Amino acid sequence: MNMIQCAKQQITELIGKAYAAAAEKGELPEGVALPGSVEIPKDTANGDYAANYALAGAKAMRMPPRKVAEILVANLDLSGSWFDSVEIAGPGFMNFRLGESWYSDVIKTVLREGSDYGRSNIGEGKKLMVEFVSANPTGPMHMGNARGGVLGDALASVLEKTGYDVTREFYVNDAGNQIEKFAVSIEARCLQLLLGEDAVEFPEDGYHGDDIKELAAAFCEKYGREILSMDETERRNMMARFGLERNLPKMKSDLERYGIHYDRWFYESSLHESGYVEESVKLLSDRGYTYEKDGALWLATSRILGDKLRAAGKSEEDIAKLDLKDDVLRRKNGFYTYFAADIAYHRNKFEARGFDKVINVWGADHHGHVARLKGAMDALGLDGEHRLDIVLMQLVKLMRDGEVVRMSKRTGKAISLSDLLDEVPVDAARYFFNSRPESPVEFDLDLAVRQDSENPVYYVQYAHARICSLISAVGVEIPAPDAAALSLLSTAQERELIKQLAALPEELRLAARDYDPSRINKYVTELAARFHRFYTACRIKDAEPELRDARLLLSDATRRVIALSLSVIGVSAPERM
């Protein structure tokens, strides 16, 4: 149950009844629609909730808003509600103050709903895919992949909590130019090992990393000089398969170590082998969106996007400034481009597998690809504009001692996901990377391993462990919520803590709406802070039994919500630290 939305709805209903009563008495005109909203003021001096219905409806009633507010307040019946009082402020705001029953009901709701607390049915079971990481399998995963992994996984969890049927997917780019380059790079290193480094020139656009050298050494160890007599095409195909068979299990292992588990690994090669890429391109041609030029087949991307922009009211001058380009779908040599495969892949998501919506988590360098892919889906009649959403994330900087870190201490190479997890705890990595996607991240390696309040993940986890220790130390059985005197929880610290407990369902709703799981980080950090303030200000162990039991229940509810919040972002909640 979302206690914040329920409180807002209750205020709306109370004001509606007050208006009906006033209209019946002739104090307000009848038949007036009463628009307005209920918000939570930043300053509690303005109440717990503020309603602007009097201001919104005053013009239609042809009365001063403050007068309307006075009449509405005079007709309000708060009996049986969560509210104790209403005050009029400024030009006509109605400020509502919560009574004891709401605070008690929050604790009861948390404890009653248990692991389902915060869960909602906003998504109505809609079938949704989150595709994330999808790193090139030709090399180790980097920091962008590390961040994308957390953002995608946490977002999927948030969406699951809000009622969507979510599938997590990794798209394996095991076909196309990058695989050809991968094979050629392994081949060159193999030939250098067998014939001497000067005997073969390494391709300038090849993959130069040490990982390629390691794959080449392993391949040579297995096949030796027999590869020299192999057909070039056969040899390269073998090398590509060999490299992928080594790299992909390592990627899967690193991601599982990172706490990420996919429902499906989808292979690009399957789209080519099944003819699905060719079929998808033909559909675009049949719809009149392709043309041939210089022996290649092109998608009329500029026309597709231009038509969309015109429909949205953009002028020809503004459209011209965008310098829209068309895209090659099939090269002169007959091979389909990566973009053609990507179109087929997304058609497969919508048409073959029936996802209602698809979310891709991409690096910001893919910005130019967003409109093109959505346009291609529109051209196929799949409503890419509304069914395909892209979350773009900014870059990551690793910092140590205030300096940018580019190399691993252990390996002396560029830091991979595996290297990062060797250096910092998984919990810290996940917590730090789950930040606002549109903001760059500076990951402080020193801070991530500190065990003090400066480290936000340690700070939150310590709050959970502290509550576990407290409950154990008190040594009494925690009573049932209905048997406890929860009305005794009346201090400012207690009520602020309860308000924060109430906010989790709302934060999950907003995180799902905005595709921003970092809201849960901020939420649980503030929850931990409020608990620490409560713990400092309010005696528990040596308090009077009734008050002790009420505070224990509040502490237990806090423990549960911290654990729930951390689980959403894939972070553990230890009982001891």
C-alpha cells in the first residue's frame, strides 16, 4: 500500500465531500468542477500535506480563493480520517496535519505486507524487456559495462516491483564486422607467434589488447603449426569460434559475480542464420522505405525522421538544420550491416516475442542511434516512438587519491569489470554505479572500501546491522503490531522516520516512471540517516516497556524496509558488520 498516495486521495475525497456539503447549503455555487492537487510541503511548518483546491476552483466560483478555503474548511469532517487538523495559509492553501492513526498504520502496513511492501500493480502485468550491457564479446568488459549492468538490473527490479512482467536480456554481437576483425586479430597474433613478429604485420584497425595475445597463445598451443596449412576462411572461422567460446563464459561468470542474472542471452548470429535480417529488410523495402545506390541497399532514414518531425510541427528550416542521413542496410558485397541486424533484433522483440515495451540501456555515445532505430520501428508499423525507450548513461571515471585511474594495480592493464571486483566489494560497486544515468560518475576506489559513515553503502548497511544487534540485545519478543501502543511514537525523530518508511512505495513508483533506480539509493540513505537520528535521540532498551515495545516495532519495520530497498538495487543487508 502506498500510504502517501492514499493520504493524498483521502484529502481529495474529504474536500469533495466538504464542497458538496457547502454547495447544498448554498455557501458555494453548485456544479463547479473542483480541480486541484495535493502536495507534500518541503517545510513541515506548512503542514504534512497542502491542497490547492480553493485556489484552483476560485475563478469558476467567482470568489476569492481564501474565502473558498474558509468555507471548505468549515465544512470538512475529519472524523475517522488520518488527519487531525487543517489550517488555511497564504492566498488559500489548505494545510493538513496527520494524526497518530496514520503513523501507526504505516508501521502496521510495513509489518503486515513484509517482502511485498512497496509492490504495486502500476504495470498491470505488461510484458517488458530490459536489454543492458550487451558488451562486445571480443574483449573484457569495461567500466561503462559495469555501470550499465547495475542500472539495467536495478531498473528491471524497480519495474518488477511496480507490476511489470520483466525479462532481462543480453544481446550477443557474435556476427558482423567486429567478429571478422576479432578473427583477423587473433590470426595475426598467432602467425606472429609461429613465424616471428616481423613476419606478419598486425592490422592497424585490429584489436590490440593483451587479451588477443592470450587467445592467440592458447589457440597456437592447441593447434600448433597445422593452422599454417589451413584455408584462410576456415582458419578465421575457427579462431572466431575459439575466442567466443572462451570470452562468453568469462563474461557470464563476471556478470554473475556482479549479481546480474539474465533470462536470456540472444545471439545476433541467429538472426542471420534464420533469414530474419533479410526478411526484416524486405519488409522495409515492401513498405517503400529503401532504395539502391552504388550497389548498396539504403534505408530512407532522413525521410522517415523528416516525416515524423513534420507531423510533430517542426518547420522545414529546423529539419534541414539536423542534416539527417540515410543508412546502409546491405553493403555492395551483399553483407547486411549492424544496423540492419539491430532493426531485425528489435522487430523480433516486438513482433515475434510480443513485448509491450522495450528498454535499452546504452552509453551516451549511442545518442545518434536512438532516433534512427525508433524511426525504423515506426516504418515497420511497430510504434517505436512509444514502445521503444532508451536510457542513455554518461561516462565513468575511476579515482584514487584524487587522481584518475586507468590501469589496474594487479595486472597493469586497463581496468576491466573483473579487475574492479577484485579491488572493491560487489555491494560497493553496485551502490556507487547506481546513480543518475544522465550524470557522469566519479567512482572513488578509496571511498568504496572504507568502513565508516563517509562510505554511503557502509552507512546504510551499518544501520541494518545496528538494528539487528539492537533487537538481539534487548532480548524481548517483539509484540504484534496491534498489541503495541504505537500512539506513543510521538517525537519528531520517530515521526520523521515513519514518514520515510511510508515513502518507499512512492519512490518505487517514481523510479519506474522516470527509469531512474538511483532514487532508491537516495531513499535508503535518507532512511538510514533518520534511523541513526532516532536511535541517538530515543532510548529503547531501558525505556518503559510499552514505549520500548513500540520503538522496537518501529526499529524492526525500519530494518525490513532497509533490506527491501537494498535488495531492489542488488545490495546485501548484513546482520553483522
